[in-house]
Amino acid sequence: MAARSGPAPVPRPAPGRGLPLLAAMLLALLLGAVQAFAQQPAVDPSSPRARLDSIRFELTQIEATLAAPTASEAELQRQRMRLQPSLDQLRQLIEEQTPRVEQAKIRLDQLGPKPDASAPPESAEVLRERETRLKAFADADETMKIARAAFLQAEQLQTAIGDRRRALFAQALFAAGPSVLSPDMWGNALSTVPEDLRASGYIFGGWLSGVSDAMSGARGGLVILAFIGAVLLYYLRRRYLPRFKARFSTTQDRDSLHCLYVALAHVVAGAAPPALASWLIYAALNTAGLLPPRIQPVVAAVVAGLAVVAFVQALLDALFAPSQPQRRLVSVMDSTASTVVWLGTSLALVLSASKVLEAWLTAIAAGLAVSIILRSILVVVFAVTLVVGLYRLRDNEEIEEEACLGPYVAVEGASLGPIRIFGWIVGLALSLAVLSGYVVFASFLTEQVIWIVMVACSVLLTYQLVDQGIPHAMTGKGRLALTLKAGLGIRAHTLEKIAVITAGVLKLMLVVIAFLLVMAPWGLESTDFFTSLRAAFFGFQVGGVTISLSSIIFSGLLFAAGLTATRSMQGWLEVKFLPTTQLDTGLRNSITTAAGYVGYLAAVALAVSALGLSFERLTLVASALSVGIGFGLQSVVSNFVSGLILLWERPIRVGDQVVVGDAEGIVKKINVRSTEIATFDRSSVIVPNSNLVSGVVRNRVRNDRTGRILISLSVPRSLDAGDVRTMLGEVANAHGDVMQKPPPAILFKKIGTSTMDFDLVCVVADVDIVGRVTSDLNFALHKRLTEMEPAAGTPELLVKGLEGVEQSLGSIAAAVTREGAAVPARAAAEAKPAPARARRRPAPPVEEEESEAAPAPPPPAPPEPAKDDSKE
């Protein structure tokens, strides 16, 4: 029988035996999985790793959504809002994980490096501890690295969303369409006009009929009340706003805070009633259910347009005040102010009409050609209005310039040249955009003109309010200033500083807000700006170093706190503690200065650690700057090291009397760079420390504080030298501050022709009292010398060679005596009767007066012998 070739047949299990085997295998697998799951530790959903996995899953979904090329603006905005919480969580997770990684690394480094193969092996306990700490560090470091990678992914997604949104915005804004000059577009518009008119009549006619039908019911009553309220608001504005203007028309100080308050009140009184009236009508119609979905955007555009026109008019009127130049906040002429208010109001009115027309075209689903033509017409009207206003501004400025040319006319006005240039550029851009077919861009540009005007005027008014209101409120006599002074005890000059800083911060915030408001319609949102600001504040990586504004501010605050604590410690040592010790003044100053150095170094170390800089990087920086320090700051370093030497060796101490060059005085303070010496004429000499270390310095009190007194005295030779010596010794010993060991010394220095010179040498305990003791001794010596000197006689003056003059004077005196004796005899003879011819007539009165007024006649000539004697 022939054998079969090929493999042997595989035996098959008998029917019914395979199912138990399969069940046993499945049961074994299930038990193994359960055991493995039981041995695996449970994952805490609040752990860093679980939170990180959840965030990564969220980022993966966002990235998959952004991969679609047809994502719309709304979808991008939703993804952006979805991404922001993940960024915040990742940032918080990194902040929490960073200290954990550092702590795990420090704990691992405490065990030291792993021993080599040739070294003795570690014990089992150390090995287990090393493995545990190594695993903890590896887990923390791994979580940290994954978190940083996820944060980078989230930032890239945020950047991609911003780029996509800006690209969509630019694509929609600069989309080119058919030109308004195209004949085909006009033909299409004319063909669709009848249909658009029928649609308008159907939609708006039906709406108006529905409103009229509803007037008979409760809804109509609500609408009628809203109309009555709106009319009343317009009536109050028309009636009381002129009175409000007239009430403050007498204000003379146009730059005062009062004018700013009036301007703000004028904005509110001029803009609030129209806006509130329009909102009342809109709210009444909406509440009554009389605003269909197609009509609602049109009514909303009307309400918003009226509010914008009223706000622009009130804002420009408050700033420029055409009829009240005394409260004008912008210094321009009356005609220019009127033109600016007219131009702004007209442009706002044209823009409002354009927005209402766009809403109407959207409601009736008008044709593309009709929409483009109507939008182009309104843009042209806007440009023409702008050009007309610019021409009027030019004429006004020319009139002002001509008025300024007069010899006696002085006109003050703000230059509107930049505004005119900006207006001409906008007008030219609008014209070119309409003719080129960029109607969307032209319409957007008209909106931005009004928006920039509103933002600029609002910022100008708010800026002036902040600039004048904050200092007035905090430094004047208002309630806030008095509360801060009385309640918190803040001084007036401190309040002035706080007011200046507060006003500066608010003005900076105002400028930032204005920039964001102006750039917001162009695609720059506040979230983008604040995201960049947050990245700068919380840190960004540059070359492995995290640079953040928050860490810089925090390190600055730590440094300031360290300096404050150091100066407080120095003050406590100098005023409280060291005076209680027996240390001298110089050693106290050294201790205080050394404590200051230690405190400064500690403050620098704290600030550096807060910045996240390691000392290794600082060493590299210091080595790189060593050359520059060696050449540029050589003298500063030399003086600093010399100051340390002075504090350590103490050859000169605070309070010592030293002589440095031509200056002599008391050492008042040893600083880091120089030493201050107070001279005896109350001036300060600043000497570099290097001069004190390397130069020649004379220290009068180097070894002790005793002072030497030297008094030089010159006395007449008539005095006894022994008495003078005794007197000097008694005066010196009588003073309580003169030391007896060593005793006072008296030196007989010199004997002159009429005087004798003595020196009194005394020693006092402290050099500070040398001047006072010297003065006391001088007073005492002067008193004793006055007692010792003999009393001086009356001085006589002896003049020789005047014998002849004396004889002449004697002769004159004798002659005068004889004349005086002859006068009574002559008077008696004249009293007797005499013949008439012999009588002598008396002299006339006039002659008597003349004789009285005239000088006395010369005396009669002396006798001849006397005359001869006087000649001899």
C-alpha cells in the first residue's frame, strides 16, 4: 500500500471541549488585568500630572479645530476664548512646579554624587533613599518639562489664532469690488431698483401698519408713553441747555478746574437726553413686540445714530465753545471753533445716515450693485463734507494770520495744521478707494474718522480733568485732602508727591486705553495687548534666563526693604545700643558702618535671588566688567578699599582732631568713598579715603583724648617774675578742668627791653573742651594782671619855648582889667549935668545893633615896654 506524501494532519479538539478552554483563558486574562490594576496606584485628578493631561487633551482638540482652513471669524473667536483658561492653568502649574523641582534637586544633592565602581558601595538604606529622591526629582522634572512644552504649544496656538483673524479681517476689508464708474454696475442697479422698492414697501409698510393697528391696545399705550417721554426730554434739552450755557457765560478763567466741570456737565446735558429718548422708543417697541427681526437692526441703527450725533455735537461744543470763548478748553478763534463743531456734527450725521442705509439694505436684501452705489454715494458725501470743512478751516486760519500781522493786534490760537493734513489725507484716500472699487474699506475709514474724533476729544477732556482735578482734590482744602491729613497724618508735601504720581499713572493709563480704543477696530484687541503685557510682566525666556517685569519690581521692592531695614538697624545701633556701651566714638562709627555694609550686601543678595540670577552668572558678568572697572572706576575702588582700611585699622576715628594738608578739624564721618572733616570755621572738607591712607595725616588725639593748652603772655619788666609765675600757677590750678597729672607747666621764655614773655602749658581730659578752658584761663589771667600792675598817674603835657607868649597874654589880661575899672567912673561922670555943647549924643539904634552883631574890637595897644617884651 503506497504511503501518502505531505504533512501529517493536525488533530482537532473534540466538539464541546474548546469552549471551556476559551473561557479559562479569558478568565485568566481578566484576573491578570484586575491584579495589575489593583497594584497600580490610583491617579489623583487634582494632581499636577492629571491636570496637565487634561490641558494637553484640550490643546489637542483646539489644534484639530484650527486645522480646518475654512474656520470663520466666530469660530476663531470661540477657540480663542477656549484657549485662554488653558494658558492660565499652564502658567499656574509652572509656577507651582518650579519650587518643587528645585526642592527635589536640593534633596537629591544632599546625598552627594553616586560612588564610583572602585569606591565602597553605599548601604541599602542610602541606596533606597537615593532611588526615592531620584524618582521624585525625575517625576517633578518630567512634569515641569511637559508643562513648559504645553505652554509653548498654547502660545503658538494663540499666535496662530491671532494671525488667522487678522488675515480674515484684512481679506474682508481690502476686498476689491466693481468700481462705481462701471456702466454694467449701474445697469444692474437700475434693473433691480423696482424689486428693491417693492421689498421696502412690503417690509416697512407691513411693519408700519402693524404698529398703527397695535396703537389701540395696551402695547400702543406703552409706545405712546415712550414717545411722550422722548418729546419731553428733547423739550427739556432745548429749553434748559441754553440757560445752562448762559449761567456760566461769565466765567473768565478758561483754564480753571471750574471750566472743566462745566464742560463735563455740558457733555452730559447735551448728549444724554437725545440718547435716552431714542432708547425709550426702541425699548418700548421691543417690549411691545413691534420690532420684527428684519426691522430691529434698522431701528437700532437709527437709535445709535442719534446718540452718536448728539454725543459728538455735545463733546465738540464742550471743548471748543463757539459762543462762549471764556470757557473754551482749546485755544482757537471763534470762527475756527464754529467750523470745527459744524464739521464734526455734519460728519457724524452723514455716518449715521450711512449706517441706517446699510441696515435698510440688509433688511430688504437689496442687490449688490444698489448697495455698492448707495454706499459709494454716502462715502462721497462724507468726503465732500470733509473737504468743505477743511476749506473753511483754511480760510479761518488765513484770517487769523492776517489779524496777527497788525502792529497792535495779538491773536492767540492753536495750530490746526496737523488736523488739516490728516483730513486731506483721509479725503484723498476715500476718493481713491471709491473710484477703485474698495467701497468696504472706504466705509470702514469713514467710521474710523468719527471714532478717532470721539476718542481724541474724550481723552483730551479726561486728561485735563485728571491733570487738574487730582492735585486739587489731594492738595487743596477739600474734604479728601483734609481727611488724608487728619486721618492718616500725611504731610502736605507728601500729599503733593502722591498727587503727582497718581496723576501721572492715571494719565499713562489713559494714553494706553486711548491707543487700544483707536486700534481696536483695526484688529488689535485688548486681549492681544494684555496677553503681551502679561507675558512681559510674568516673564519670557531669553538665553535660558527668565526676564519678567514682575520679578524686576519684586526684586526692587526687596532691595528697598533691605535698605530700609539696614538704615533702621544703623540708627538703632548709633542712637540706642552703642551709647550704652563703653566704646569710643570712632569704634561706634566703625561698627555702624560695617553693619551698613553687611546690610547692603544682604539686600543685593535678596534682590539678585528674586531676579532668578545665579551667582555663577554674576561671576561671569563681574569677570567681563573687571577690565572696565579696573580702568574706569579705579579711583572709586581705591577709595572704597581705603575706607575699609580706615574702618579696620582705625588710624583716624570719628571725633579725632586731624590735620590734612592745610585743613584742620574734627572727623565727622567716614563714608564709603570719602571722609568728612569739620573745620573750626564751620566748613566741611571732603577728603578722599585714599589720601588719608597713602598721605601724611597729623592726628592730635591718636593715643588718647587729652588736649593741650598753650597760653603765651607778655608782662612789663616792672613786675616781679616770681609773682608772675605764682599767679600763673594759681590761675591754672584753680580751674577744675585742668589736669594735675601732668601738672601745669610755666616757662619763662624771653626777657625783652620792656617786657617779659611767659608760656602757660596745661592739659585737659578731652580735646573738645580746649577752646572753652583756654577762654576761661584768659579771662582769669586778665583779671589777675590788672590787679598786679601799679595804678597809672594823670598824664601831663610839657611844652617849652612859650615864655614870650605867656607874657603877651598877661599884658592883655592886665589891659582888660584896667578898662573894666574905668567904665564905672565914666558912667558916673556922664550922670552929672553938663552944658548942652558939651553933651555927647548917643549912638543911633542901628549902630548899636551893628556893634552888637560885629566882632569885638581889638584890645588897646599895650604900653611900650610890654610891647617890646612881646616882640622879644
